[in-house]
Amino acid sequence: MTAYIIRRVIIGFIILLLVTMIVFLFVRLLPGDPLIVYMASYDISAQTIDEETYQYLLAKFGLDRPIPVQYINWLGDIFRGDLGKSIVLQEDITTLMANVMPRTAYLGAISMIIGTGLGVLFGIIVALRRGTRTDTIITFMANIGITVPQFWLGILLMYFFAYKLGWLPTSGWTSPFDDPLMHFKQIIMPVICLSAAGMSGMCRLTRSCMLEVMRQDYVRTAWAKGLGEKMIVFRHQIRNAVIPIVTVLGGTLGGILGGAIIVENVFAIPGMGRLMVSGVFDQDYQIVQAGVLLFGGIVIFSNLVVDITWAWIDPRIRYD
Amino acid sequence: MAAILEIDNLTTNFYTEYGTVKAVDGVSYYVDEGEIIGLVGESGCGKSVSVLSAMQLIQTPGKIDSGRVIFDGEDILQYDSKGEKMRSIRGGKIAMIFQEPMTSLNPVLSICRQLTEALEIHLDMDIQSARERAIELLSMVGVPEAAVRIDDFPHQFSGGMRQRVMIAMALSCNPALIIADEPTTAVDVTTQAQLLELMNDLVTRLNTSLIIVTHNLGVVARYAQRIYVMYAGRIIESGPSEEIFENPRHPYTIGLMRSIPRLGEKRGGRKLIPIDGMPPDLIFMPPTCAFLPRCTYKTKQCQEEPWPALRQVGEKHRTACFVDIGEKE
Ligand SMILES: Nc1ncnc2c1ncn2[C@@H]1O[C@H](COP(=O)(O)OP(=O)(O)OP(=O)(O)O)[C@@H](O)[C@H]1O
Ligand SMILES: [Mg+2]
């Protein structure tokens, strides 16, 4: 088991290395120039700048070196715990992230818990009531939930609940410590958007896993023993049904993090997703790189946790 | 001797999209206290469905359409299939052993848990005494180092060992009857013999009745006192084992006997003759005898009249055939 974890961690590092390498290269290949945005913030137009100043700025941000050298330098900084400095915002990325990441993590965690929790719950309910109207309705909604694009769902929710009904504020972010009620109202729609796809996928997966498990011989054995339905569902079926469910949790988390990029922009939430999008628009290489590193790291780490949990639930799996 | 379980005119159908599968069609049989009976027949003839129906373990699209299952003087088919009364019978008074040792145990629960849960609900044992009893049961069925292996998971057991666990599980609550649905089909011949001897020993010792469902005639010949032969959802012959073996009276049974080797028979002595043809499709059953297309004894009467009912041909021997196939040929 320890050997397995070590191997997985090493593989995780390699993947992370490759991902950051690709992103590092691609942000630099994109047309545009962060220095122009940087200068624009000082009201200097790109046309008026002289070559000398431009070269000076390039050197200042280390952009004059060949890309591989830049990458190695960046990596070295990372290992020293320095994520670099935003070119456009002129701030330490560590500080920037420390400010915005908690919001994303918070929304992500809530969405993850609600999405998986309700998804699994609904899945179990419809599996136990398969063929009934409850099953038809919930399964139909889950199918919609999987296919609907997040930005569209966000705008739709906004249109109805904020604009038409006026029940919720359109967008924005308030700290729960300043105004808990406002905070709560503001996160409702983002959380719905973030959790919809995961919840729907989870519901469908749970339903099919439960139906699969119900047909298994050992469930018949459990009935033949005289156990009651509740005990059969909870002790014999759910544990077997969740084994495949656990494996997709890593993917669900990845989906939520990716969704945060869209949802935070739709609802104007100053989180990691918003920071990354502004980083992309401004060609602020450092922010994009750091964001990808962080999200990638989270996804890889959570997948590792998932696989270990899997071994713990299913006694047949022993990693070595 | 009183019948411990009596199945009377049981009919179970599966309502599939292709039509109604008449899996069990008016089947009656009984088992006496302490008796071992055998239920034999080709694959798909409705053996499993008939015993699962008795336990009300048939799932949709299957439905028990008529019949009675008398246990302890009561028709247990009248009980709610998920209700208290039916549950106290399942596992408590009638236990089952299934064919597939690999899939019949829950892979994520320890052997201990799977053995103790029945003890807890039927015998009201607490966890500790249930565990002790489970260890006792495991060693009784011949699992070595039972006290250690009790905490293993099913995948750590071989097929034969798992089937021993199933036997232990079936015996755990001292049921009056055990139904073993092809308990040894999936294991090798040596293990098969060991398991059958074990089961036979235990049920004889505990005076438990046993229904062995199998397509292996050798098995029933050795252990069963009486035999029921099923074909296409019906019982077509029944009687004491020796009688059925010595003097089969239904062409299908005769065919079965000819298609199996006998112990002590000289090599190349008697030719083994398989039964030609296929059993009928249970959705499109002919109005006449279902064995007719494969029968070598058929007469004009067989082609004109509906499927014959069972009729007496010996003291306890009954057959569903018009033709009087003589004593021996
Ligand atoms: N769930 C089901 N849906 C449709 N038909 C079914 C179902 N279960 C059983 N049957 C039908 O019922 C018939 C009897 O099946 P059963 O399992 O009782 O056969 P069996 O005699 O036990 O055979 P085997 O020796 O292979 O176990 C089969 O022909 C089968 O097609
Ligand atoms: Mg069967």
C-alpha cells in the first residue's frame, strides 16, 4: 500500500509537470503580450514605447530568456514556495491566491457535498422506486442536468430568481461574517450551477449501480436469509453500489473546479476562477500558470485519495 | 410422517416483452420431515423458479400466479413477500443454498458478518454469542482454523470453501428444511463429493429435510429418498429413487437414464444415448405433451390429446405419460 501511494505520488508529479509545461508554452504562444496590458495600466500606449524600455521590461519580468529557461526558473521558484508575481496586477500571486482561493474552495466544497450527497440519495430513491413516476421525473431532470451548460443555467437562474422574481441578488459576493443572510442568498445560484452536473451524473450512476447490485446473487442470498429490506439496502446493496461511485468523485471535483471558472464569472464572485480568467485575458502568464498548477494539483491529489478510499471500501482491492 | 413442506399446483410465469414464459406450470411436490428429495431436469425446466417461488423470492417480471405452499399448516404464499412472517420463515425455518459460490456471498462483508446477521435476527443473539456460534458453524462444515478465517472476506476463500460457508449459513438457525439449488454444480468433482457428503451427514444428524435441485442424476440416486423429474415447467414423473432408477416410466426419464454413465459399468459396455432435440420454448408451449417432438414412444393418442396428468403406476410412483412402457424392456 505504501509503495502504491509513493508510486502514485510520483506519477502525479510527472502529470503535473507535463500539464504545467504545456500551459507554460501555450500561454506564450497565444497572440498578445502581457507587457502591453501592463503598460496600459500606466496609460502608456504600445505605440509610444521605445525599444529600449520594452527590452528593459522584458528582462525585468524574465521574459527575454528562452522559454525552457523561463520554465526551469519558474519551477525553481515553485519549489522555493514562490508562485511568482503578477505582471499586470503587480502583486505576489501567493497573496492574490490566498485572498481568492478560500472562496472558490468554499463554494467548491459546498457544491461537492451537496452534489454528491443529493445525487447519491436521489439515485438510491429512484432505484428503489424504479418504474414509478418519481423515477421518471428525477431521471429526466438528471438527464437535463448533465447536458445543460453551466453559463446558460446560471443566466437562466439569474433571469428568473433575480430579475423576474427578485428573490435573490443577481450576483456578487459578501463575506458570511459581514452579512450572513446576504451571503447565503448570493451563493444559492452559484452552488446550484456548480453542483447540477455532478449531482445529475451521480444520480444516474447511483441508480444504475443500485439496479445492477439488486440483481446480484448475494442480494438474493440476503433475502433468503430473511433480512428486512432496509438492512438489505443499507448493508448489502449500498456499499457495493458506492464502489464505482467513489471512483468518479475525483472527476466530479475536477468538473466543479472547471465550473468555478465559468460560474464565478457569471455571478461576479472574486474567486480563483475569476482570477484565472482575468489572467488569461490579460495574458498574465504567472497567474494562469499558478492557477493551473493549483487546480491540477487538487485534482491529482483528490484522485489519489479516491483510489485509497476505494481500497478501503472494497476488500478485494489491495494495492501493492 | 407429516409433510414439512407441500407445494400444491404452483404456477409461476414471467411476463417478458417476448411473451409469457410459463416457467412453472402447475407443479406439486412435498417433502417429509427428515426426508431428502431430489428435483431433477434439464437446464431451464423451472427447478429453480419452483423453489424460489416457494420462498417468494421471484422478482419482476416473474409472478406467482396460483398455487399454495403449505408450511407448518399455513399457506405461506399468502404472506406479504417482504413482511415479518415471510422473513421469519426465510433463513429461520427454510434455508437456501445457491448454485454460485463465487457470487452468492457479499464481496464487501466479512464471513463473520454474513453468518451472524441471520443469527441476530432469527435467534436474537447478541454480537458476541453470534460470533462464537458462527465460528462453531464454520468448523462444523469443515473450514480449518475457523476462528481465524471467520474474519476473512469471501474472495479469500476458494469456491468449495465458500460453498461450505453457504452450508453453514443455511444450517445456522436450525431450519426445518434446506433447499439446495444445484449446490455443487460450480465446483470440481472431488469438492462436489465432499460437499454432498457433508450436507448429507449434517441434515441426517440434525433431522433437517432437504430438497436437492440438480441435473445430476448420480447425486439424487445417492442421497435422495424420492425423486421428482421436471420437464418444461411440469413434474412428469415422481417416485422413490430406486423405483425411478430401476423402472423409469416416462420416456424423458428413460432418456435421462440412458444418457448418463453408471458406476461399475464396463467401459464401452453400454452406449450412452443423448436425448435428441431441444426442450420446448416455454413461451410457445404446445397443447399436447411437451416432450412429444423428442419422444420415441409416441402414439396417436399423444398427438390428439392434451398433456396427460400424472397417473399412478406404482405405490408411490406416478408418471405423466399415456403410454404404458412396460416393466423393463
Ligand atoms: N427473470 C426471468 N425472466 C424471464 N424468464 C425467466 C427468468 N428467470 C427464469 N426464467 C425462465 O424460467 C425458466 C425456468 O428457469 P429456472 O431457472 O427455474 O431453470 P432451472 O431448471 O433452474 O435451470 P438450471 O438447471 O439451468 O438452473 C427458464 O426457461 C427461464 O427462461
Ligand atoms: Mg437453476
